Amino acid sequence: MTDNVLIGFELIHHMNNKKRGAVGEVALKLDISKAYDRVNWSFLRKNNAGLSNAINEASNSGTIHGFKISTTAPTISHLLFTDDSFLFFQASTEEARSIKNLLINYEKCSGQSINFQKSGVFFSTNVTRDKRAEISQILEVHVDITNTKYLGLPSLVGRSRKIMFNYLKENANKRIRGWQTKPMSQGGKTVLIRNVGQAIPSYTMSCFLLPISLCNELEQMYNNYWWRTGKALLWNVGIMWELPITGIREALLMNGCYDNLL
């Protein structure tokens, strides 16, 4: 799954920085209904990966063209993972119509439902405004994926990564508020932080480098929760204000320290 996230992020990043060239590129993020409730299983038995096969056939016939981020990189036309999928093609009306027809036919054959109103689209920077409007009209997709997520992580990271990954603080704070409603020994708090709190940023950290400031803030949040008893903080002389749980501080700061190398 992390492979899909990293490849998808690199492709979107490449598109966002592509300002030259006569041919633009399109990324279409599909919103597919929960597949396992609607799948026609006889179709899947005959076609192991129905949508992937259909896209590969269209690519081989020259109907659609994927793209690559460098001359030595492989051409990517799609990234599929259960109901969270990306399609990549050139920004032309012909390819947009081909993609639309391919998806309509796939719906009929597979029994899956694609919600075009909730799907998203992203264009490389060199695609004109008129061309974007035309392709969006053909696809019936008008949602920009800039601020959406792919497999639970941001599709595009802007200049402020702290703002982009601020949802980690929100998720951690939500957990802590829930924990605070129940009386808990410090041993119980240790278990919660190690097994639940530390897991909150781990998936994101497996794909992206987090800012040191964000790591420090997460650490401080867990510090405050661990030391707090009722309305008072436990202040012990000689004990540093530092999370006394092996692994959490080191994991957060290690990710942040490598951030300085970028």
C-alpha cells in the first residue's frame, strides 16, 4: 500500500511542477462504491483485475497514454487499490472520452458503481484553463484532488508540511480527550500511548518526513497526558519534563531530524 502512496505522490508532484510541453497530463481519482457489496463475482473470476486489464488494453492499442516522471522511469497509467484508484492519461478530449467510455463499460460488466460527482481530477500545470474545463465536462468530474487524500495520506504536499500533516495532531488530541474521560493509572497511560498513540503518526512517517516542530508538539501532547492527574500536573523534583516511555520520542525525532537533509 505504501508503494502506491509513494508512486501516486511522485506522479502528482511531477504534474504540479510540469510547466512546459505541448501535451499536458491528467490524474483521475475514482470514487468507487464499496466494491465487495456490488461486485459481479463471475466477472472477476474471468478477469482477475478487470479494470486493470481494460486500461492495459486501451494503453496497448494507443487509445490512452500514461506518463512517466523521467526518461528512465516506467510509464504509469493506473494505480489500483480496492476502492481507492488513480488513472493517468494525456490531457486531450479524445483520451478523456476513451477513459469515460471505458469506465462506463466497466460499470456495466463488473457491477461496481463509480460516483463521478465525488471523484476528483488533477491537471498538470501546463494544461490551459479551457482544456481543463472541457475535460472535466467530459468526465463529469469537477472536484480538485489537491486537498484530498489517497489511501489515507495527502495526494499533494504543499510548501507547509506542518499544515498539511496537522491532522496527526487533531487525531492524537481526539484520542487523548477520550482517554481523559476515564480514570487511568500511569501504567495504563503508558500502554495506551505505546500501542495507540505511537501508531497514529507511524503510517504517515513510513511515507513522508514530518517537520521537527510537529514531532515536538506530538511529544508534548503525550507528555501532558501522561503526567496529568485530574486537574493537576505531577511535578517531581529531579525528573525532567520528558516522556518516560522508550521509543516514542526517538521515533518522532528521528523522522524529524532526517527532514533537515531535504
